[in-house]
Amino acid sequence: MYTENDLVRIAKRENNKKRNYLVVNPLQGKHVPVSPRKALDVFSQLAGLLDVYRGERILIVGFAETATAIGAQAAVSLNADYIQTTREDMGKAACFYFSEEHSHATEQKLVREDIDKIIGSIDRIVFAEDEITTGKTILNIISVIEEYYQRKYGNPWKMKFSVVSILNGMTEELLEAYQRRNIGVHYLVKTQHAKYPQMADSAVNDGVYYDKNISEAEFYACYEIEGAIDSRRVTASADYLSACQKLYDEITKCIPVSEYESILILGTEEFMFPGLYVGKCLEDKGHFVRFHATTRSPIHVSRDETYPLHERYALSSLYDKNRKTFVYDIASYDAVIVMTDAQTVSAEGACSLLNAVRKHNEKVYLVKWQGHCAD
């Protein structure tokens, strides 16, 4: 149904010698504002590729930060258990640690103690990604998991593994290596990455860059809504979906959404699926809605209309004032709803994000989804 032209735009990474390009998917809802319905439709189409595993009990693992919503929707579509990887501090929780070699922020973790509780009753672990190029990251985490459970349960410990991604740029040699290990590979679109480095190098770095502005500013209104489910811990996807529906219901009680024709839902870093879900519910009510999210990824911007990103705003993270984050291409809307699961929002992060959004918008709400703790 989808083609490379639908799902691929090439941007240039800033100061990344391992890989100079970033594949920007205009329908993913990360860097580029998108209709939540269109993004979730892509993720649902992807989940359909996993119908071959109907009858198996599956754990879906979504990769932070860009594939957390992809994994969540896949889990919802299959009524599977779900957990995401994370770069956030997980307190005292015992975790698996692994690396994502080409990423700007390489270190990842996956809460092990939750997987310990269900590992004996699941048949397959499916890793969900936005794109897979070499497959090394997936093999890294599979090796970590296999080594741990082989030590715990003894050889031969067997678990079925699969990967599902919107885009796949693996060579035939790499795909054969996965086949030899009996790791299922599923994707919507096959890509050829050989041309991407040159495309990134040809980008003209003449976009608009806004420095971080942490001068004091206040949101139009702030709301703390209880009932959060932390997808960094294993959760039943039906429970997660129900919690997201309750979140939408509470937001519409707090915020007079009926007064606004156009609404931006802005997620924060790994926190994407609840915002996409709320945005889709608003679309279903007739609103014009767009969703995208802040990110750790520093990407060059350009005035070229064919280039995916044109304005960049530097921020402090809502989760950690010392973490540098970014948001791209903020347009003008009747209202903006910033949605976060940061349990304690840093003042610098809140002000920098609000000052960025206020470049084009007056009414900016903050919704904090509360109710979980990391340990």
C-alpha cells in the first residue's frame, strides 16, 4: 500500500560521523507534523504483517525514541503485551542494557524484571522499529536476552524472535543472517540506503535555527491527569488503550476543545502513543489535528521545499534540564496541547518548550499524565 516515496525523506544529521543521514518519515509523527489518523493507519498496516503469529502469545518491544508508538499500536492491534526500550532513568528496576550504535544517544535499556515475570508464558518477542538498516541493534538486544536466560534456565533455552519495521534497508546478506538464526523479518517498504549519504551531503544548511530560550513563561493552563500506564514496563495493551481513552476523556473535560478548530498535540521524546491516540479521537470529532514530538536528534534544517525540515528550536528536556532536545517546524494552530509523562517537569524544559511553541501560538496547554513511578 505504501511506497518509499510515501515514507522516506532524507535529512542530514548534525555531528554524527557514524551515519550522516536520518530517514525522516512524514507519516510517523515524530519530526514532521502529521494527522494522527494517518500515522496510526501506517502502524496498523504494519501490525497486520504479524497476523502470521496469531495464536502465539507475543511480547512487542518498541524502540525508543522513535518507535514507541509503532510498537504500542502493533501490540494493541494484536492484543499483545507491550514494553518499550528507554533511555530514561528506571530507578531500581533491573534492566537489560544494550547499544544502538548509529544513534545520537546510543545507550538503551529494557526492564528485565518485568520480562522475568512473563518469559515463561510467552512464545515470541517481536521488536518493532521505524527502520532497520543493518539489524545490529536488534541482534545486540537478542544476544543480551538469550545470554541472560540461557544462564538462568540452562541450555538449550529457546525463544522465538521476530522484527517488524516500517522500512527495511538490510542487504540480502544481512537478511540471510537473520534467516539462519530463525528470526522473522517483516516490513512495509524495502529501501536502498546506498544513495542516502550523498543525498544528505547535498542538503543546504540554510534553515531557521532558534536558540534555547528559558526566560520565564507560563502555559495557558496546566493539568495533571491521573491514571497513567508506563509503557517502559510490561503492560497488557488492552489496559494501555483503556487508559489512553480515559486520558482523552479527562482532557476534553479540562480543555474546551470544542472552541478550537485546529489543534496541535505535541508529545515529548519517548511519549508518543497517548498523544497520537488523543489526537485521533479529536480528529474523529471533526477537528483539524496534527501531532509531532520533541526529540534528542539534532538535525540540520534547510529552506529547500523538498527538504523535510525547515525550522529548528533548541530546548531543554522536560525530563532533565541538562539534556538538549529539539522540536521542528511548529506551525500555527487555534490551540496547542503539550502532553508529557515526565513526573517532575524541569522548569527550564517547560519554559524553553513554551517559548518555542509561542513563536506561532498563543494558547498552549500542558497535560502531565501521572500515576506511575520508575521503581
